[in-house]
Amino acid sequence: MNKQLAQRWHDALLSGAYEQGQMQLRFENKYCCLGVLADLLDTQAWEAEGDGWFGWNGQVGMLSPRIIESFGWTDDEQQTYAAFNDKLGYTFEQIATEIQGEYL
């Protein structure tokens, strides 16, 4: 992941502008960490899917391979951050610390 994008993602997670959610990129106004990243990439790409769920460029739970490859990520990296958010219960602050250690 390029350093500029990593810095923007790190800062957004710490900004307090996003409420944390789990298991989907976005549900109502709650975002998983990958949803925050998606929002930074294109705020206009969200589409209501019904019952509070939103898709981002047709994706609901994860970013597409084309998107993650565009900024030099592998699926394993995406899965790691999804696990931090959804399975391990990391806060956005803890995820930002991981981003800092890995990319900044």
C-alpha cells in the first residue's frame, strides 16, 4: 500500500468521523475499517442495498481484487485487516496502530 493512502486511512480511522461496525463495509452509518478505506477511495460509490446495507462499487463485505491490486495489496492483507476489525474486535485506534507499523 502506498504511504499516502496508508496515511489517509490511518488518519481517517483516528478522526472520529466514522463509527465502527463489523462484518460489512457499511451498515447504515457504521463502517468496518475496509469501509473507511473504500470511502476514502470514492465517497460516491456507495449504493443502498436495502435494510440499511450499502454496497461500494458492487461489493458489500470486502473490496474487489481489482481495487486492492490497484494499491498494491494482496487478498491476504485485506483478510488480515478484516479479521482485526471483525474477528479480533480491534478498535479503529488499534487498527490505525497496525497500519502505522506496517505502512508508515
